[in-house]
Amino acid sequence: MEAYADDIVALVTEIRDGRLPDPLRTMADPSRTALAGHSTGGGAAVLAAMETEGVAGVLGLDAWVEPLKEHIDAGLVIPQLHLGSQQWRGGFSEPWLRRLGLASEPWASYRIEGSAHTDFTMIRYITSIASLVGWAGKVNGERFASIATGVSSSWLMALLKDGPQAAVAAL
């Protein structure tokens, strides 16, 4: 996870220093950088936000934050939204996510009923095997995508377009 976070911090630094290649350089606004990730990537996004200044917010999708044990109580003072699967409710990462929430402000966490951890990935849409072997949740895939994409994109748009207050209001 630390290697993932280091990569994220390096990319944020490249964006801030204007060292991205065109056309990305003209498209990226260093003052509007949010981090998002699923599972290990979600935990890495939290850690990267702890290690670099100026990140506007973090979106975690079933973020695996258990490896951040020594950092978790530092929390973050930027908006965070955590969307999780029903499958991970009560799992090994949940107590650590709860501690992160208690140490952070503003912060919100929601679970999508009937969902599984891999529903946040493309496997469900590539093959039906995920449903057959129990890797997909019971919620309809289109419904899951509509909820996860709608909530995530609305929150990120509020955060990056209208600022932290709008993101907090959207929580």
C-alpha cells in the first residue's frame, strides 16, 4: 500500500509542478485534485492524502484501510466519502474505517445493500462467472453501477466544481 501511495504522491507532485505531458497539462487543475481508489487503492488514496498537502478530498470504494493502523488515528481534515459493499460490512477493515471516520472531518460512509467487494470492479460486466462463483453481489449490476457512479460522480463534481462546503452538503 505504501508503494501505491508513493506513486499517487508522485503523480500529484507532477500535476502541481506542471510536468504532465500535453494535453494533460492543460486539462489538470492542480488546485482541484481529489483521490479515489478501490480496495488497496482506496487505502493508498487515504495514505497519499495524509502524506501530501492540497488534496481536495478522498473517495474510497470499499477502501482497505487496515494496513494504515499506525496512521489511522491521524485522520484527515479534508472531505471523505467512503462507499462500501454489503459483503465487507463487519469485515476486518470496518473497525479501522470507523476509526478513520472518528479521527477525520468531514467524513461519511455508506454501504450499497446487496453488493459484493468485486462489484466495484469490471469483472461482473466482463463475464457471468463472477455471479456463478459468488464474487458478485445480489444487487442487479446496472442498479449497482447507477448507484455507485451516481453518488461518486455527484460528490466529486460538488467537491471539485463548487468546493469543500458543497461536498460536505452533499454528504
